[in-house]
Amino acid sequence: MLKRAVVFASGSGSNFQALCEAVNNNELSLEICLLVCDKDNAYVIERAKKYKIEVLLINYSINSTFEIESMLLDKLSELKINLLILAGFLRKLSPLIIKNYHHKIINIHPSLLPKYKGLHAIEQALANNESDIGVSVHYVDELLDNGPIIMQDKVSVVGLNNDEVYQKVHDLEHVLFVKALKKVLEEY
Ligand code: GRF
């Protein structure tokens, strides 16, 4: 049976789109049932519309964290979600959601974890003169960018300008995310 996923994202959503394409090409036996987004102007919302995926916009300035989390837990259970995929979601999930979906929440981070956790990982690596920049896909636990690694890879950024670095790392992300999710689904 197809596993059912929700994607959480806050930004442009190029990773979200890579996953939607892999689903449409039958590369991933997954159904993306819902996009959860916390920014009403995020481009990922446009992408979700294009793929006809329901969008749930959450607004932390109107609702309390408790209200949002209770609503989210209800929604995820109503949709019988098997996997929570974080694709550039700029908030920490609450311990309650993490506990309820233990080993079912997957995140992508642009560094070779445990190096360069947190925001601006690519900038951190560049500031440290790294010649390679990595990408990690990992299970999520209570700590930031911390759970067990599912897959990692890296690209050389020697001689590239910043735009080229971001493009190359994003290109790697799009491929690695699909590969790692395939692995998760095979082992599920
Ligand atoms: C990616 O670099 C991802 O690794 C990080 O957030 C960024 C999201 O990019 N967690 P996009 O919105 O998918 O283009």
C-alpha cells in the first residue's frame, strides 16, 4: 500500500517540487497528501497548487503553539499520515509531534552533519573554507539537525561563485532526498 506523507516547508520549495516530480514519475511510491506551510507568501504554496496538493497554512501570530499542534495532530491522524517530511521548514516541531511520529519524521539539511547544524549551513561551510559541501537526510529527534543519518553525499565547490555553490548543493539535495526516501520506503 502507498505510504502517505505530509511535507512541511517554509520557503521556495524546490525540494518539495523534486519530491512531487518523483512521485508523479513513480520513482517514489508515496502519496503527498498535504503541504503544511507557516508563511503565507512562500513560493512552495504555488508549487503545491500546481501539483494539486492540499495546503494547510499555519499562523503562529494568530494561534498559540498549543492550538496549532493540537490541530496538526488531529489533521495528521485524520489523513492517516505515515511519514512527515521536512523540506526547509524553519520551525522546530514540538516534542509532542516528535514523540507521536517517532522514526517517521525526515529532514534534509545542507551540510555533512554533525557539521554546521542550524541556519545558514552553506554559509557556515563557506566561511570555514570547506572545499566540499554536503547534504544529509536524517530522522528527526528532539534536538536540532540531530537524528540518525539516512544518507549523505557531498559536492566539490572549489572555484565556484556563491550562486554556483547554492545551485550545485540544491541539485544534490533534489537527487539525494529522493534516494533517501526510496531507502526509507523499502525498509518501512
Ligand atoms: C534546503 O537547503 C534544505 O536543505 C534546507 O532548507 C532549504 C530548502 O530549500 N532544510 P527549498 O525551499 O526546498 O528550495
